[in-house]
Amino acid sequence: MVRHIGGAMRGSGADQISVLVRAMVESKVSKNVLRLFYALGYKLDHELLRVGFAFHFQRGASITVTVSSVNKMLKLHATDEAVPVTPGIQLVEVTALASSENYTEVVALCHPSVNILHQLLHLSKPGTSTGVVSTAAAAAASLMSDAAGVTT
């Protein structure tokens, strides 16, 4: 699958909302997608391996919470030799698909998940890992144990 995530929403509407909104297009591709990209003039600089967990919730909208780390593969397709890009730091994403018609409703449905995560994570800049949950497994375990008592 190829996923294109567009730039952040801009303008006066973007200033009035508490979330980042991006357009996303997903396309299923065959195993020769690299040949297509090469034919279009792209070149492969590096491969990244994303390792982690994805939790899917259905609460009026399909909400996905992903806890993962990003690793760079030093040799082509060498997943066993991948090294972390930012050691000790995980990427935590809360995503939900929304249209312009149901956008406000979907944002409201995401807030309980965001509130749970806010208690577990401390935001920091790369290289300053104060208070960040140390592993994706620990973050996933915390998310599942805290989420069990929350109803929306």
C-alpha cells in the first residue's frame, strides 16, 4: 500500500481547531511498485522500518492509536539489522478518518483517547527524552490498562 499524507490544513479555520488535519490518500499497489517509482524518476535513498502496535477502536468513528518506533535499515531489505532513528523515543498517533461534514463529531469522539494518552506521555523534542514512555510495549500496556476503565 502507498499512503500519501498531505500538508496540514491552513487558514482561519485551522486556527480555530485543536487538532491537525491532513488529507490522506491510500492506494493498493502490486509487488512491482518500486519499478513504477523508478520509472517516474524517484530513487531509493533509504528504507525505514516501523515497529510497534496499532489499536483500533470503533466508537462512532473508526479511531486508531499507533505506538511505534522508526528504524533505518542500513542494507536494502535487512530488517534484522535495522537501527532506531531516535532511540528510546516512540511515535504516538491518534488517527480517525473524517470528512468536512462529520469532522467536528469525529474530533469529539477522539478526545477520550487523547485524554488517556495525555496522562501517559510527556511531549518533548527529539534528543530530549524526559518522561517519554521508554518502549512501545510499555506504552501499549499502559494504554490498554488505562483504557479498560474508560467508557465513552
